[in-house]
Amino acid sequence: MERNRTKNRSPENQTPGTTESLHTAAFLKKIGGYGAYAQGKRRSWLTAEQKDQLSSLEKQIVSLTGWLNLAYAGPLETTNCGNATFHDWHLEIFANPSDHAPQVGDPTPIICEITPRAEQALYREGIRIQSLAGFFRLQERRFQATGHKAQKIRMTGYLMWDDEHNGSADIKTGYASACIKCRRSAR
């Protein structure tokens, strides 16, 4: 439930303040220490002190610049009432563009998630994920080229530790899953 409240923050209710602009390497350095510390843990396992530290991290708004190589519909989640229509979009942001679908040995991406609320606002602004991503991952886990090269984008939103994706199958390079919950801009 804690994760769901954090994940469903409305873009219209964001706290104004300084937005830190980061490229992929700077972002990974910023969250690397906490990610190594929290690897494989769940929110429910954290002490009160650790939850305070996490709360401080998740109040930060950052702007990340990188290449959108892959996009896909997120899995059914309690956050979105298990609804197959109103799901998150997962955007995999890399330091460099790629001319192929992700494969073993490629760098681990930063996952940016666009919630259904933010997706509607982006759509009204004329932003289309398919025209920005180089590849889509289909439901059956196959990859499909979009017909466009990966675009360099800037995602702005809250930092969020998504422990739902913090299992051993989700961690590839020694740091926990970290994501940015999209606000309004994905340009």
C-alpha cells in the first residue's frame, strides 16, 4: 500500500522546488549507494530510519536525459487495480542509442514509468511513445522495431524505489531497480 500511494501521486500535485538535471551516469551515481544498500529488500522489511531515508529520496524531482531504446506496457499491478487497459508504460533509458533490441550483455537501463494519469496528459500534448522509442517489447516478450531510431529524451518526475521490481530476476548489475515516475514532460 505504501508503494501504491507513492506511485499514484498526481502530476498536478507535485511539490514545487528545485529539479536536478542528470544524465544517465550521474543518475546511477546518485542512486547507486542507496540501491546497493536496498538490493533485494522490500519496504515492509525496512526499519523506521530506513523508511525515513527512502521517504526523503522519493520527495526528489529529477530530470533525466538519455536515449529511449525500449518501451513496453507494464504488468498488471495493484497500483492500477490490476487493470489491463490502465497500466504503466515502462521506458528504458540508456546512455547511448542502440540499433538493436536489448540483449544479454547490453548495459542495464534506467526504468522510467509513466502512470495512466501522466500518460493521458502526455497524449493530450501530442507526445507519442512509439515515435520516440527504437523498439517495443510485446506482451509475449518479443521485440518489435518501431520504424524510428531511438530518440534522446528528457523525463522529469519523482524518484521512486519500486520494490515490486527488486527481486533477483530484476537486478542485473548490482543495484536495485530505480525509476522516475513521470510528471508531464517527456521531450
